[in-house]
Amino acid sequence: HMTINLADAILKTAGLNEALMRECDIFFCDKPRDTEYSGHGELYSSSFETFAVDGSGGEYVKLEDGSIGYISSEGSVGRVAESMEDLLKFLIHAGCISDFSCKYIYKSDELLSAFCSGYIEKSRKSYNEKGADFDEIRGEIAKKLSLEYNPGKLPEYAKRFYEAASREPLFTCKFGDGDEEFACDGIISDILGIWVNELVGMTRDEILNY
């Protein structure tokens, strides 16, 4: 029942959906709808309905088992949270799923903590430069949703995201069959971006061999 309450609250609280779009790149639809990403031979591993979108046309979807999937506009598909509450806690602190998609930051709790500390620090700094207060803005959104705001818990929320994305049965999409079969990329990526090195404060090799 939590799911309905949160989506309801977002649609009924003035300015909240807009704030989520601006801060966390998620905008809730008035009511659940069919996906735009169908009709071209897509075979999804679960049925679902779309309940929110992001700025580039990606979709957040509710899967049969109640967990939350994501279909990005670039064509990656996967589960991102076990519940609406997990999704929103993660997004309020992180703001962007793709920033947390690198599988290497999950190699150890130390690496993940270092990454998350660096990430929050960088977010605060960029908000300060615009004369804004990261914690105040994000904390306000959390408060309106009766969710805890605690940046120290970002590693925990990120780990839950990673576990949701990695657990069986995966939420996947493929096209065609037999020799012509093509699978969409998952949400977790094995690309190690330069900025990951910078946030963790380690070289590429140090992270890969950690």
C-alpha cells in the first residue's frame, strides 16, 4: 500500500512532482500507462505498467512482482528498486541513476562509501556555486514524502539499488529470436568513467584490482 501512498502524495502535493523532476529527473504520470517502448518486437521478461518518466524519455515501470524497473531512452533495461520507497530514497540522495551504474564501485563497502562521500561532497559544492543548499532542497523533498533524509545512508541505498538490479529473475528485454536475437543492455555497466576515479580518489588500476 506504500506504493500508492507515495505516488498519490507526489501527484497531490503542489509543486512536488516538479521538484522531483528538477532534482531527481523523475516525473510521475497522472495515472499508470502503457510503455512507449513496445510495438517493435520487444520481448520483456515481465509485464509492467509505466508510472513515471525522466527528462530524456526513459520510463520507470512497476513490474509484476511489485518491484520497480527502468527503461532508459538509450535502450538499457533493468530493475532499479524493490519498492517505490527504496526508489525515492535512492533518487532523493543520488539524483541520477546512471551516476551509480558502474559495477566497480560495488566491489567493496569501502569503495562504495568513498564513492558516495565524494558524490555528496561534489553535489553540495555544485549547489553552493549556484547559491543553493543541497541538503535543504533534498531534505525538503524527503520531508514532504515522510522519508528519512540522511546522506550518510547513500551507500546503503546505492547497495540496495545494485542488489535490485542484479537479482534473479532479472528484468530484461530482447528482440527477435534464434540467431537474430539481440538483448538490451542492463542497468549496471562495466564502463569505468574517469569521474568515478576522481570521486573515489583512486586510479583506474587501483579500482579494478581492489
